[in-house]
Amino acid sequence: MSTYMDVAGETAPTRKAAKSTGFGQVAPALIFIAIFFAFPVVALLLRSVMEPTIGLGNYAELLGSATYLKIFANTFIVSGLVTIISLLIGFPVAWTLAIMPARLASLVFAILLLSMWTNLLARTYAWMVLLQRTGLINKMLVGMGLIDKPLALVNNLTGVTIGMTYIMLPFIILPLYGVIKKIDPAVLQAAALCGASRWQCLTRVLLPLAAPGMMAGALMVFVMSLGYYVTPSLLGGTANMMLAELIAQFVQSLVNWGMGGAAAFVLLVVTLSLYAVQLRLFGVQNTGGR
């Protein structure tokens, strides 16, 4: 009995010490998040409802103006197009990477990583050179007789979509590759042995199994596209402004922190809502591709 009581007496302090030690380990991370994320978000929210006057006037002006609504529409249209095109291109690439020999896959991975490590501004300027009327793409299309005169591929949403799709492709290929690589080939072989066609194997077996990776990659690309600044500002121009450019203009040019904070907070709410929807549909484990 005494031995049991001794053990029981030592258990409670030990658990308390373990709990305190666990909190001490995560405390620096919590402080970091509070200082560099929570505090700026709260400060931005307060400025959006307090400047220039207290109230929701900034949100009413932002969501009630046809000009600002067009910018919101541009942002969501381009982000949606970039996400869809990236999925259509990224899925075959990820599947090819998963089934190709290891050495060749390593080479393709090196090319993907090299494109990600290259300076974003340099890549955007390269697309400006390629897409302009006298650029290589228009020259090739005219030379092959596919078009009679050069196409307008810059200073519009077409150029923005092309440039952003190129930049976002690695962010959807890598999650898809991780999910597809874990799919047992025997599952597809079993489906084929049971009489399923290639199309049925794709739509009824492979795509459902790869859906968590597709959703994780699509969400990442869509959210990053919503807040992208450099590529839309260089390839789109002022006539096709997106939300990140509008926020920068409010803060830097107009020094209107109230409107800038309102636009940024709307973007944050949309982002968190999309993430919540994905967690609701696929859960935490499936979102991570496990």
C-alpha cells in the first residue's frame, strides 16, 4: 500500500512538470506567432475600422464601388484560372514523375527546383520578353502561320495568367507527386483485372485517391495567387489591377491605411474561409496528403 501511495504521490508532480516543460517548449513559438502574426492582423483590423473615422465605412466603400468590385473580380478570375490550368498541367507531370525511372525523375525534380530557386523578378521579366509583340512566342506563331499578326499577350489578364501559372506549377506538382507516389500500383492493376478501362481507372481509382493532394495543391496555388503582387503588376498593368496591387496603392501611394487594411482583411477572411472549407471536406490528415 505504501509503495502504491509513493508512486501515486510522485505521479502528479511528474505530470505537472511534464506539462510545464511542454508549454515551455512551445512558448517561444507562441510568442513569435503573437508578435509577428496576431498583433499585426489585429492592428490592421483596428485601423480598417478606425481610420479615417470609426465605423465600417471603409468596407462599405470597398464592397460598394464598381471599380473595386472589378478588381476583386479580376483577382478571383485570374486565381481560379491559374489554379485550374495548374491542375490540368500539374497532374500529368506529377503522374509521369511518379512512374518514370528514378534517375530521370531526379533530373526533372532538379529542373523544377531550379525554376523555384530562380529570382521571381527575373522570371517575370523573362516572360515579359517572351510575350511581347516582338517576342519569341509571337514570332514563332507568325512563322508557323498560326496567326496573321502578333497577339496582345502582355498588359492584360492573359499575360498575368500565363506568368503566374508558370510560377505556381511547382507548388501543385510537388504535393500531387507525394500523394500519387504513395498509391499502390497493385490497386490500379486490380481495377484493370476486374475489367475497368483506362478511363475508369483514372476517374474512379486514381483521381479519388489523389484528391487530397489535388485539393491541397489547388488551395495553395489559389491562395498564393490571391495575394500575388510582382507578376500581376508587371504583366497586367494598371488597367488590369489585382487586389494585392490595390492594397499596395492604398498604403504606399495614397497613404490610406484604413482602406488598405479593409482590403487586406477581406483577403485574409477569404483565405481562412477556403482553408476551413478544405478542412471540413478532407480533414487535417488528408489535407497533408497522408
